[in-house]
Amino acid sequence: MRFFVTGCAGFIGSNLTDRLLAAGHQVVGYDNLSTGQQHFLSDAARSDRFTLIEGDVLHSPTLAGAMRGSEFVFHLAANADVRFGTHRPRKDLEQNTIATVNVLEAMRHNGVRRIAYASTGSIYGEAQIFPTPETSPIPVQTSLYGASKISAEAFIEAYCEGFGLQAYIFRFVSILGERYTHGHVFDFYKQLQIHPDYLDVLGNGKQRKSYLYVQDCIDAMLLAAEKAQHKVNIFNLGTDEYCEVDDSINWICQCLGVTPQRRYDGRDRGWVGDNPFIFLDCSAMRALGWRPRLTIREAVIRTVDYLRNAPSVVAART
Amino acid sequence: MRFFVTGCAGFIGSNLTDRLLAAGHQVVGYDNLSTGQQHFLSDAARSDRFTLIEGDVLHSPTLAGAMRGSEFVFHLAANADVRFGTHRPRKDLEQNTIATVNVLEAMRHNGVRRIAYASTGSIYGEAQIFPTPETSPIPVQTSLYGASKISAEAFIEAYCEGFGLQAYIFRFVSILGERYTHGHVFDFYKQLQIHPDYLDVLGNGKQRKSYLYVQDCIDAMLLAAEKAQHKVNIFNLGTDEYCEVDDSINWICQCLGVTPQRRYDGRDRGWVGDNPFIFLDCSAMRALGWRPRLTIREAVIRTVDYLRNAPSVVAART
């Protein structure tokens, strides 16, 4: 099958691209290389079943042209940082919502019928039910990131109804693993490289978060695309556990053999719109036979190991 | 108080403007006069507390300049027709979602803190619970109109969290009354003017719909803005009843003294994305002391009476 992967040079996109190629598929990757890193595609580039097209999801003609002949779209290109929405209020709208409509229009233009979309557990805002099911009450959005992602979900669903598309919408917890380049494990690792004797922590360390290993995430997406047959298929993706920020700091410090002084800013949230508790009900995905292979602790350790062996990746993100 | 009303020349906007002026407020009305009709503002124009600024909500500099000095925004400008989304897929995104972010940015720019937004019961898609409460499970969108409106809601909420705004989000059923210019009562009326002997009906006549009289709608919005004090306040607005399309045809025909042959297209939906049953739980709004004054039947009859006395309005919409 011929897949079209937006954000193919990113963390999840490049891992997915490698997996699709390993399974014998053709992949057209689309990335503007703004946050994606071309060396993440060095394995893919050795395959004659892979084509990289450098382009922006906000440039519709390039996007539509690149998608021609593809059968299934993985739309992963996004502004993936939940924290800085209020610094750049239009960025989430443009890169997450408008870009997704551009992808949908390109699909319509090219007669591509199936799409998998990387949404986020952040769309639940401050959830009232834990673990949080896909069928939660309509949430009140607390971040521009969450708002832009639930908006993209909404347009995807409307295109399914209006134009006969089939969609797979995945609401991720934070993803960890090889090629991970942003988020709090990255920030802590980087701080401790610079000053192993102390660690500045946003919040009070008690925020409860969930993580999932990138290969487990990809397993789930591929299995869902194979097995789920509704017009609109929505799945939470995470492990059946959560940890406190302090737990992950413990694991990172153990890996690195450091005992920094922890300097909390003391708030109960890490930033405006931060959700102090993320724990998703993933039983729908599990009902298809999926099981994550790594625990949160194992995923954190695997990620720290990766970062230790990828100093250029760490240095590139300042 | 100084109010800023987008879509001030529209059906609901012009009625609201008149009410705000009658209550002694200042109103800056903003409209591009694309579907709004300037003669709806002929009463308002006689007040020295009213200013009309002709501009588009998609033009941010004009919008931001016009809003300066206002204290409360009623954002009613929208693409209000749910039916034709698939003919013009970007229109809902632009005129409902992007335009709303433009309004939010203009508020931020001008330090305006409070917004009331005209959303829609269409955001519930094909609801599973009747009457449908505000806290329904996250719906799957079935129309681009609904998608664009729930997206606008999401961004408004994120701005409340990120920038300290206070919002009133109203999910309307179909609104009827003086200055009503689109929707199925309008279409039926117009058809019967042209050919009183037959009536073409989208669907099978059994779709169950809810309606609310425009002055009851405005009563609710003004009362909520006065009494509800949360950061984000969300209210369904409708009567505690619904009718079948056939019921409203009966009332219209009785008003007009005609007995047309009804030519149903026979589908269970009027159009792609049509919701065959809309019936909202409005107990949250009622708990603030609001009661609609007109029943659905009375609102339909009032609307037909209005259209009979406004042949130029009917003629202007071809």
C-alpha cells in the first residue's frame, strides 16, 4: 500500500515511516523540516520505496500534488508543543487546525479515502473522569493546543460524513522513545547535562502524567487501521498507569547517576493550561488485541538512554 | 455599557442591537453586509448610541480598530447555513472558526474581557441523549458547520484559560421571528408564494426539530450575561418541545390558507449532515429564571406573519 505521512521527519513520523517501509509498503513522506530532522530519515532514505517531499502543510498546491496516488494518510505534522500556545496564539490554529483541513482537502482532491490522525489527550482539558474514556462529557478546553486538536478532529469527522472518508483518530498521552526531542523528560535531561547539581521543575512535582513508548504507539495505530472498520474510529492511546513528575525525575536521575537539588516553582500546574492529571482509559484499543510492551518507567529509561547516545539531537534543540 | 456586536445587520444581531439600545447601552455594530441587511438597522441608526462599522471579521486590523473601547462582545457573525458545507468546504472554517479567533485576538489586543458566542445545537451531531444536555459525551461531528462551531467554542475556552477572558457560549436550536431570512420555514414560505399547489420537502417530513423565538433567545443571552459568573458559561437555548417538519408545514399552510401537495424526497435526512432529531435540554438556562414566551407553533406563526409583511426581505433572498 502507498502511505502518505505528514511530519515524516518528526519523532513519531520518522519511526512510523521506518515501520511502514519495513512492512514492505511505499511511503511518501511530507515535511517542511522546521522541527523534523532529516537525519531521522537516514534509514528510510536507503529504501527505493521511500520518497521525501519537502513542503509545508499550509501550502495546499504542494500538498495536493505530493499526495497524488497515495491510499492512506497518516497526518502527524503539527505544532506539538502544548506549553507555548499563549506566546503565539495563532500557531496552533494554523499548524494544527487549518493544516488538517488542508490535508482533508488534498485527500478530497486526490480521492484518498482513509486518514489516521495524531490527536492528544489534551483535548480532555481538565478531565473529570479517570481513567478518561473517549466518550467523556464535552470538555472545556484549557490550552490552544487542545483547542486546535479537537477542532481538527471535528473537521475530520465532518469530512467523513460529508465526503465518505474513513478516519482513525488517536488521542495520545505523551510519547517517549527513540528520536524524542521535546517534552519534560527532554528538558530535565538537558538541564542535568548543563547543571547536574540542581533541577528546575515547573509545578510542584506532583502533577500526574501518562507516557507511552513510541513503538507501542505505532503498533496501536497500525493495528487499529487494520481492524477498526467504523466510519470514524477514535482511540485513546496510553498505558494503564500514570506517574508523578517526581517519579520520572527519580528514574532520570538514577539513569544519570545524579542527585540534583530540585527547585520547584511550587504551582500545582506546570504552565497555563497544563493539565495536572492525565490518565486515559485505553480499553477500546486494548479490545482490538493491543498491549503496550513498555511500562512508563521503562519508556523513560529507554528515552534517557537514547538521549545519551544522541548528543547532536540534544544539542540541536536549544 | 459599550457592546460590540459582530453580525449586527443579521437576523439575531439586529434584534439584539435594538434591545441593547432600548436598554440604554452603547452599541458598535460590525458587519460586512454580505448576508446582513442594512435596513434591519434602520431603527438602530436613529440612535446616537449606535455606530455601524462596515468590515469583515476576516480582516483583523479593521476588526481590532473597530473594537477599541468596547467592554463586551456579542460575536454573532457567521456562515449560518448548515446545509451547504460540502459545496464550499472552507467557508465554515474561515467564517466561523478563523473569524472567531480573529475576534478573540482583537479582544486581547484591546483588553476586552467578556464575550458571548452564538454556537449551535448542531455541535451535538447525531446526539444519543434526548433532551440533549450541555454535558453530552464528546460528539462525532456530522457537518462542517457543526465542526466549525465546536472549534470556535474550543478556542474561546482556551482564550478564557490562557488570557483571562470570560465567555458565554449559547448552543441555539433554529431561531425564528422578525427578520428571519433563512432556514426551512423561509424556504417553505417562499415556495408556497411561487407555487401554492405543491411543496417540495427535503427528507420525509418526520425529522424532529426544535425552534426558539428570537426575542426569547435574546432574553436568555442577556440574562445569562448578567447572572452567570463562571469563567466559561455554556447554555443550550431552545424550548422544552420539538415538532416534526410536517407539523411546521401544517402551521405554515394554515396561516397561508393553502393545501399544497407535499412532494417528499423520502430520505430520513434533509441533506448530508442533517440531524434528524434536535431536542436540547435547556434546564441550565431555565435555572437562571429564563422562560421562553412563545411555543414552537407560535414562533412559526409569528415568522410567517413577519414574512407576509416583508415581501422585500423574501424577494432579496433568491
